[in-house]
Amino acid sequence: TSQYQNILTSRPADGVALITLNRPKALNALSSPLYEELNHALASFDADEGIRAMVITGSEKAFAAGADIKEMKDKDFSDAFKNRFLENWALLSQIRKPIIAAVSGYALGGGCELAMMCDIILASPTAVFGQPEINLGVIPGGGGTQRIARVAGKSIAMELTLTGRNFTAAEAVSWGLVSRISDKVLDDALAMATTIASKSAIAVQAGKEAVNVAYETSLTEGLRYERRIFHGLFATRDQKEGMAAFAEKRKATWSHS
Ligand code: CAA
């Protein structure tokens, strides 16, 4: 029996954790209780030595149809401000292990933003993305304007934010928001997570950290940061093992340290 009411967790393959958003009656609307459980599960898997990659998914019909509108409709400014509404969504971006979003159906508003916080997005051909907040008299509050602008540029970010129109998986791929489209998106995400989990966990986490620096800094600083992390990896067992295994024409056995 699960300790969670709004999500399901499992370990479908060696080193891989799966988190399934599970509020089917609300199309996985991201209520506060759901988000607390998601954060708890992410932090637990991040601390779990047996897990080296994670996948977040929803249902066929909905990855997540946004923040929970019924929960937030009566909020006022002082309540939103004082309780730091949505600030706890940022925990996901502190997670060190890679997180893949497997998106089918609706990924709207906060659902789209949750997917964009993940490290890699795979989308089913049925996926429907969008930032429809403008239709509710607000704007995205979970990073939508910033993450779309950084990846897809100003014109697209403006169009999506100001019209609130939905966009397809094919558009998302063409903008670089999504890696690829798959008609068995969860299987493919789990296969990708299994591949990542088969690498040295310390190198994988270093690689994630280095790529993320590209969004926060200048190229010169980013290149320096990458090189420093690269140098640091020569202090790991897995660097010795990986390069020895290559020279000896055998498969590496990672200690993840
Ligand atoms: N919050 C709360 N409940 C939601 C919801 C949401 N975001 N999305 C869907 N639901 C509920 C519906 O109210 C409905 O509940 P009832 O059966 O109790 O009426 C149930 O889920 C099923 O939804 P529909 O009957 O609407 O299903 P549909 O197939 O006709 O339509 C949909 C699907 C087009 C996705 C439609 O549900 C919809 O437009 N949802 C809202 C999308 C949206 O505006 N998301 C942005 C939210 S704001 C946000 O996320 C802020 C932010 O930046 C963090």
C-alpha cells in the first residue's frame, strides 16, 4: 500500500523510479497535496542509493491539466504572497538525479511547466501542450514564461503566453522543448531512464549539473565550470574503472562513486 493519495510510485527497472500522477477525476490537476507528495517522492528517490534515474508520467488523457483552479480561485494576493504560492514547485529543479517527463494528453499550464522543469521531455503524438493561464485572467506562475523564452525564444514565448493557444508535440519538438515524439512514450522514457541508470551515477549527476549551468551563466563561465567538474571526475573510482575497462576491452562495472 502506498503512503500517497495523489501519486503512485514504483521501481520498474534496476535503478529506475517511476512517479505516476494519479488524480484521474481532475485530469491530474496539480493541487497542493499532490505537489507535496510529488516533492516528497522526488526527495526520497534522490536520497535513495538504489535509484539513478526517474520518470514522471500521468495518464493517457492527461499528464496534468494545470494547477488546481478550484483550489486557487478564491485566493487573494496576501494569501498567495504570504504562503509563497507555487514556490515549492522549484524543489524539482534541485533534484540531482535525472528526471524524464513522459507526456501523453494534456500538459497545460502548470502541467506544461512541470514537464519543462524535468531534464528531458518525451511526448506522445496525442500530447497537447499549452499555457492557457491568460484565459483565466492571469499568467503562468510555475516558470512557463521564462522556460519557454529561454528555449524557444521571445516570439514563441510571447505568442503562447498572450494567446493561450495549445501547441502540439510536433511544434514542441521543432522548438527544442521536447526531445522526441513516441507512440509508446512511457516505455521509451523507461528505456531511456534504464540506459542512464546503467552509467556511472556520479558522472550522470555531474553531466546534469553542467548542462544546467548553461542556463544560468555566460559561455566563458560555463566552459570553465564544465572543465572544473570534468577535472574533478578524475578523482572518482568510476573514471579509473571506465578508462581501464576501455583499455582492457571489457565492460565497465560502475561503483557509482
Ligand atoms: N484544475 C482543477 N480541476 C480541473 C482542472 C484544473 N486545472 N482541469 C480539469 N479539471 C477537472 C474539471 O473541472 C472536471 O472536473 P468535474 O468532473 O468535477 O467537473 C474534470 O477535471 C474533467 O475535466 P473536463 O470535464 O473539463 O474534461 P474535458 O475533457 O472536457 O476538458 C481540458 C479537458 C481541456 C483539459 C479542460 O479540463 C481544461 O481546460 N482544464 C483547465 C486547463 C487550464 O486552464 N490549465 C491551467 C491552469 S492555471 C495554472 O496552471 C497556473 C500556473 O501557471 C501554475
